Amino acid sequence: MITGNVFANVADNLPDEQIMELLSARNVRIERIVSTGHATALNEWYDQGRAEWVLLLAGSAALIFEGETEPLLLEPGTYVHIDAHVRHRVAWTDQSVPTVWLAIHYQ
Amino acid sequence: MITGNVFANVADNLPDEQIMELLSARNVRIERIVSTGHATALNEWYDQGRAEWVLLLAGSAALIFEGETEPLLLEPGTYVHIDAHVRHRVAWTDQSVPTVWLAIHYQ
């Protein structure tokens, strides 16, 4: 039995986004991601080979999906399912408090 | 793109635990579970064919694992990985506020 808390040791100010693997199995990987104001570089996109289910646990953020005019605003509790190869980017994350994401990659 | 909020429409008082499927794929199923004081019936155990990764999002709860002397207390942010066929039961869930769980079943 492996246990912990997703809010443990969340840093206030990180040079880069911090990714911590919480579970790794053949068909699923669960990560905690901490962002402190980070965003995807302009004109870059995530284009992932696996589908991803994301849940925002703390802070706030906005995602942009290619071809969509409006960003998706995320607050604590917001989840979003992103199919494989759906291009998206992080427009912004909260500047005042750490943003904690749960990301579930699966196939 | 499918989106929502895990804290939407959380009832204060439910006759039974409420399970809402948030994602169903071949190898993974994600559920939101709301408990309002519910517990596993005495002398009953969960014995699941798939591994489960559980995250407590709101409220509080205690899990008992067969063979363990101490219950595992869960507060917001606590996660626990439960291997397939590891027998466990919910000793109690919060009586004053709804307890919201995220459960990820996978193989």
C-alpha cells in the first residue's frame, strides 16, 4: 500500500515546472505537476501520443486547444480529457499561488 | 474535449454513496464518489479484481486494510494505491461535510 499527499512539499517558486510520478503501470501513469506561473512557450504545442485526463487541484490555469477561439479556464476541481494528438498549450498558470495538477496518461 | 468540475452538484445527504463515471476507457476507469457518512458494512470487504488509485478531494475518511492494525486516515490530498485483491473497507467517512473521492481503476 503506497500512500502520500498531493499537497505535500509544494514549492512556491520553481525555475521549471515540477513533475512527480505518483504511479507508473503498463497502461497508466499518474503525475503531480506543480506550476508557479509557468506557461507553454509561445507557438509551442503539446502533441501527445497518449490520451490524458487532467484535474486541477489548486491554483488556476488556462489551456488553449488548437482551433478553439476561447481558452479553457481551470479552477480547483476542473477536469479535462485530452485525446491523443489533440494539440494544446498552457496559456498561463496562477502567479500568486502554486498550481497543482493531477495528470493521468493512459492508453 | 470533455470537461467538468468534480465539486459540481455534490449533495449533502445521500441515501447511498454516489458514483459518477468521469472516464471509461479500455484499461482505465475514473470515477467520482461522494460519501455522506457512509461506511462499508461491518465484516464486509472490498476485494477488487483491478488495482485502484484513490485520491481524497474533500471531507475525510478512514480505510482499514486486512491485516493492518491501524486505519489509514485520509484528508484532502491523501492518495493511496490499492493493489488488486488487497482487501479493504471504509471505516468511516465525514459526518459533517460530503467526502469526495477520485477513484482510478486500471489494469
